[in-house]
Amino acid sequence: MSENTKKRFQMPSSYTVLIIIIAIMAILTWIIPAGKYDTDEAGNLIAGTYQTVTSNPQGIYDVLMAPIRAMLGHEPTKAAIDVAFFILMVGGFLGVVNATGTLDVGIASIVKKYKGREKMLILILMPLFALGGTTYGMGEETMAFYPLLVPVMMAVGFDSITAVAIILLGSQVGCLASTLNPFATVIASDTAGVSSMDGVILRIIFWIVMTGMSTYFVYRYAEKIQKDPTKSLVYSHREEDLKHFNVDAVANVESTLSKKQKQVLVLFVLTFVLMIMSFIPWTDLKVTIFESFNKWLVGLPFIGKIVGSSTSALGTWYFPEGAMLFMVMGIIIGFVYRMKESRFITVFINGAADLLSVALIVAVARGIQVIMNDGMITATILHWGEVGLKGLSSQVFIVLTYIFYLPMSFLIPSTSGLASATMGIMAPLGKFVNVQASLIITAYQSASGLLNLLTPTSGIVMGALALGRIELSTWWKFVAKLAAGIFVVSILLLILGTFL
């Protein structure tokens, strides 16, 4: 067979992987004994109360219906529709912001400001991208920055890898150390049934350490390339890259925010500040100012009726209110930018469409839980874990959890999909060895984040490398030492987390 006719193996999409897992779980309902646990008033499983029940094997129809049931809600699996709609509204909001060009020009203005102090850009831009990753899961929207930053970095003596690393490592290390990323931390916390603020101290430590490590790593590489360009891993095609990226035209990039763009930037930041404030359980922290203000506002004659009697205080919001926030702020930004109504509708819908795959994958992933719950094998698997984990220390369990999530992150690179598929199982297992669900969420995030710096199943990684004209093998060679360091440090921080 000639080389041209040989078929290369292509990794199936996350959807296919998840459907295969659903089918496998359906088959297992014919093999694994059915069982259940007693629960307390809050619905939490009571360890040691497992008992076998009559089996309920799942068939082809159940497999086909699982994602639908998951999206609409199928007890005891939570409905995915609120999460999916929230994701679509975030996409619409980002579509409007990107249409204003505010983020692109903002980055360009920083680049111009530090002309002549280019290495300082690494120390500034990487934490900024990491901040975007940790707060709102900055990923696909970074694609607009590569054509801007690559020629700038090459013009000042660095290479394309330096530029790609600033954006890709910065944003994805931020996702690795998510503090309130709605596509990772919030969805995982929702699936595990805990507050998204549980474990936030450790996640902040993760963010500081990982951002520091990756920034130092890229800084040292850039310093080496600036001193000796031949040390570049892509030096062999530097001349071709200089022509391709039209490096001579870098100076002509617009770098001044207009008055309207400055207003958009303020609203953009304000939106995420409001989201963070609305998701923090203030009453659990003994802060009642928002609840008191809401009661006062709703209680006002006439004005309270106009505002709405069902208004919720900051700190009690969840996905429905979050979706409303992004929708409303998108409308306000479109109005402030003087965007025509037809243009606004187009970019909002296109932005939502960009995240449609993320919204759908949540439902498909939760279909796994539907099949397992309907087949009544979830409790049995948990029971096996309960028995198998007896005698294991919390430290050993959390390390094994982290290692478990590494191959799972390869199969399901979507953070939201992975959380929806597994957290309903892993979080209860942690209870048997006194490991908090929040720490398991941190282990999942850090493992998923590490793999999403490397895996060819990630569209973010492959898109970034394509824009930077970098081979995957070259990227692996560049990032290998950092990945090894992240692996070791992540385990150490997770072990630390068992003592916090």
C-alpha cells in the first residue's frame, strides 16, 4: 500500500468518546450488580449503608435518550440546560466584546508601551492571560492575539515560540489553576454539590505558583534566544516566518483605545467582577450586606415592584442569574459602542455559536451519569471504591485522583465535559477517605490543565501552534521540562491541600 493511501489514525472527537463511554456504561449495567446507599436529609450518601437491589439494565433506547434526559433533567441527575444556556450567553457576550476590537487593541497598547523593554512584556502579559484563564476560562478567544504578538516578538529578537508560549501557556496555566472559571470550577462544583468558593485559598496558591513557574520558564527561554538566535527551536525557518508574519508591518498596528473602547473595557472588567461577587456565598462568610440591600430594594414602595419581587441578592446567584448578567452586559456594551441592532444580533449569535459545542458537551457528558443512575450501578461502583479505599491515606487518594484525571483529560479535553462526566463519582469517593470535594475539583483542574498544554485533542493547542507555524513535536520539546515541573509541583500542592 502506498504512503498516500495509508489511512492515518485520527483521534475521535469528545462527543464520540463520550457516546462510547455511555454505551460502555450501558453494557456494564447488565454486568455490575445494582445497589443503593441510604441518604441523609441533605441527600448525601451515608457510608456503610450500601445494599443490593433489583437490577435495571439499560438498552439502546436508553443510550440514545441519555443526553436528552441529561439536558432536560432526569432525577437524580441535575438538568444541564441551565449550565448550557449560561455557556451560550457567555459566548454571546464575548462575541460582542470581540466585535468592538477592545481586547485586541488593549494588548497592542501594552506591546507598544514597553517597546525597548520587551522581556518585561513577558512578566506583564503572561499573568494577564493567566488571570483571564483563572476567572473565565480564556481559551479560543486567544486566537486573535497570535497574529498580533508573534510578529512583535520576532521583531525584537525573540521567536514565534516565545509569542505562542506567552499566550498559550499564560491562558492555559490560568485554566489549570482556575479560581472561578465557569467552565471548570463552577461546573465541577455544581456537579459535586459544593460551593465554587470551597478550596479557593489553595487554588489561589496554585495560580501564584504555576503562573510564576511558567512566566520564569518563558522569560529564561526568551533571554537565551535574544542572546543567541540560533538557540531557537524554530531557527531553521526563521526567515520564512519573518516573511510570513510580515514583521516589518508591526509598527503600523493600531494601539490606542478609542473612547468607546475604553468604556467597553471598563464594562468587560465590571461584568466579571459582578459574576465573581454574585457567586461568592456571602452569607456563609457572615457577610449580610448584599442580602440586606436586596431586601431593602425589593421592599421599597413602587420601585421594588419595578425592580422585581423575585430579585436575588449577590451571593445567591447561580447559572440562570449568571446567564442573565452576561446577556444584559452584552446588550449594554453593544449600546455603549453604538453598535447597530442588526450587527449586535449577528455578533451575539455568532459568539454563542462558537460555544455551542461546549454547551452541548455538558449534556452529552452528563448522559453518563443518567445511564449509571438509571442502571443503578453508581452506588455499586462507589461501594467498591469505599471498600478499596479503606486504609488509604488522604494523601495517597488525592495523588491517585490526579493521576486518574491525566488520561481522562486526554480523552475528554473539554474541562466542562470532563467535570460533568466524572465529578458525580469522584466527589463522593473522596468522602470515604476524608478528602473534600473541593480538593478533588482542584486535582481535576490541575490534571486537565496540564494535559491541555500538550494534547493534540485540544483545539486551543493545535490552533495556537498552527497560527504560530510550530510543529507539535517542536512544542513538546519546548514545554517538556515545564510540564514535568508542573506535574511534580501539582502533586506536592495537592498533598498540602489534604492538611488545609
